[in-house]
Amino acid sequence: MNKWVVTLWACAAVWSGTSLYASNKIEKNYPLRVTELTKQSWLNLSIREQNFERGFLTNVATTVFEVKSNPCASEGVVFTVKETFTNDLVTGLGSIRSRIEIILADPKAEAAFNQIKKKINNKDSFSITGKYHLNGTVNYQLKSLPFVVSDNNTEMRSSGITGELLVKNQENSFKMDSPSFAITEQGKTGLVFSGMKIDNQNTTSEQGVETGYSKFSLASFEFNGTKSTHQLTAEDIVLYNEVKANGNLVNAMSENRIANLKLGNSTKNGGGSAKVALNNVDAQGLKTFLSALKKIQQSCNPNFADYNSDLKAVFKGQPEILFDHFKLHIGDMNLELGGHIKGLNIENIDNISTLTEVNKHIKDLDLRLNVKANDALIAELSEQKASFSSMADTLISINALKRNADGYMLDVTYKNNDVQLNNVPLNQIMESYKSALYQSSPYSYDHADEDDSDYQAF
């Protein structure tokens, strides 16, 4: 027999064997992956029906999903995800490629979606394709080509979308990039954003907690409502969250910012940033807490008392809360905050009715918050509410509110079962404030001799 024929026959045998192995593996693992997806999703997502059809070179998996934005609704949005798997004749060796179709159950919605595709005039304008490897790795590619769709006086314009989902063992990552998207009506911009990016990477730890990071960013965002007061513009938006495993403990961090924000016709632009960490969290406690949150979100009229212990589980072991910073600016007004909360023990706090009982549980509490407000903010608050000016004057007079470079600083601490402001006990502050109010009252002792009945009324 010709050696080339033998070689081709051997390659075909290997290709067929590995392709068959890959197909069997997909049929076995596909339902498990889809079920896991519904468990991990924070959406109220459920599986109505699932089917897998085997073929010689092609397999088809269909899953009917239902998602409810309102848990109390009798029915939600129903859609079908159809994934067609094809043995890759080019790369061979068991490599399987797939293509995903999304079919809406609502005939009107499906017709509208198909109408948009027809106007784009490109059947491949939006696609989701996958590639399955023998080692279990799954890679999906999402692609939307640039398009412009016009309907009467409305126009929708997109520069395209690219995305990638990678699933490998207990790890998964997702990235998406959308340079620009805009909707205009009668030539007026209704909604536009640019530079949208999503970057997520997660790994399931031994304790079953999702660790990793998620980042969402927008270069700019603009929304114009029917009225000028409904207008919103924002720039440099970043939402970043990170969870790291440390043995049986977990450290979580959130860092977010909006560099520039403008509402309506306001002449004062604003913005801010915040970085908060929750460290030394018991991993099992966090898992219990997140599970309770998901159940509450997906339940109709949940009874929070049923989840009391589960929600408090996140504080098992007294984790620490760190406020690396909180910064807010509106026009020339600035507010900053930083500090920490440690030793908070609320696991056993139930049915507390007296302040003494509270103090027993927070006797080890270590709290410190440093607040800074500049002169412009103090002036604005004093102008908006006269009582704030009186309170500020009282705090300054007893050194509970201290002057810094361009404003005032307030250091809030909890010491010896007492709240202190710049080391001044809260009870002393309240007494001073009451005294100041009394001195400013027209019914003080200075006027008592003129009309004793007025003093008695006071």
C-alpha cells in the first residue's frame, strides 16, 4: 500500500477519534456549564428547556432561558440560545468550532430584531463563535461590525463591538471593547458613549468564592432627556472591584471614579472618587452572605428576617473596613474622607433595645474617620441652612472642628464607649451646642425679668 495513503488513513483515523472524543465531552459538559452559568448569574435567570442533538459532523444544543427583571412577575423575557458545533476539518485533532444564535420568544421583538439586521444588510454584522479544545478550554469570540440604522427620524450608529470569553477549568475571563455608540432623534443626540471597555477575570477558590477582578470604564457618556434638567454628561468613568484569597480569608477592594460630571443646566461641574477595602473576611461567611443577597434579589417580597444570620455572616471574625479615600467636588467645593472601622462584632447582635446592650457588642470597636471640607463647602452649607452655621461655630469654639490649610478638619473616633470629635467627647459637644442655642434664644435668662411667663413657656 502506498505510504501516503497509509499516512492519510492514519491522520483521518486520529482526526475522527479525537473529534468523536471532543463531541462526547461537549455533550456531557454542556448542560453542566449552562447550569453553572445560571447559578453564577445575578440575573433572575432560569432554564426552561434544554436539548442536545447529535450528528455525524454537527451537533446542536438549544437552551430556552427565562429572565425576570421583576421577581414578582408571573412571566419574564424568554429567549433561546442555539449553539451549533462543527468538527474543525482544518485544524482537526478534535478541535470543535461553534456558532451561537439568539432567538427571542416574542414574535414582535424577534421581527424588530430581524428588521434591524435587514437594514444593516449584513447577516454577519453580529456573531458569537466558539472554539472547544481537548484540554477543556473554551474560547468565544463576539463581534459586531460598524453599522448605521435609520428609522424615520431616529438613527442608531455603532463603531462595532469586539469581545472574548475564555473558560478554562475554574478560571474564566471576559473582555469587551466598544469604541462608540450613539442614538439621535430628529438630529438631536439622545444617548452617546465612547470608549466603553469591560475586563473581568475570575477564579473559583477552594472555598467556593469567586476571586479576581472586574473593571468597567467609559471615556465619556452623554444623555439628553426631553427637558434640560434631564441632561447628563460624564467623563472618565471607572468601576473597579477586586477580590483576593488569603487562606481561609478574603480581601475585597472597590475603587471607583467619575472625573467630570454635569447635571442639567448647572454651571458647577462635579466629580469624585472612592476607594474602600474590606479585609480579613471569612471566606465561608462571604459565600453565605453573597448567596443570601442573590436569594433576596431573586425573591418576590422577601422577608429579610429569614436572612438575618446569613447577611451577618460577612462580619464573622470581625473584618476591617478601610476607607482609603472618598473625594467629592462640586464646582469649587471639596469634601474628603478617610479612615477605618475595626473590631465590629455584629454576629450576635439580635433584638437590641438599650444603648448598654449596644456598647457590650462594640466595646472593642476601633473607629476613625477623618473628614476635610474646604471653605467653599462650609459657606454653601451655612447659606443653605442657618442651623449648620450655628453648629459649625460651636464646634470651632471648643476645638472639635479644626482649621486646616483651606478649610476645616474633623477627626471622628470611637474611644472608651464614647464618640469623640478631635478628642472632644460627644456629650461635651452636645452640652455646648445646647448652651449656644439657649444663649441665642429670646427666652434666655437675660430676658426673664421682662416677662416671666415667656420663660415658663420655654
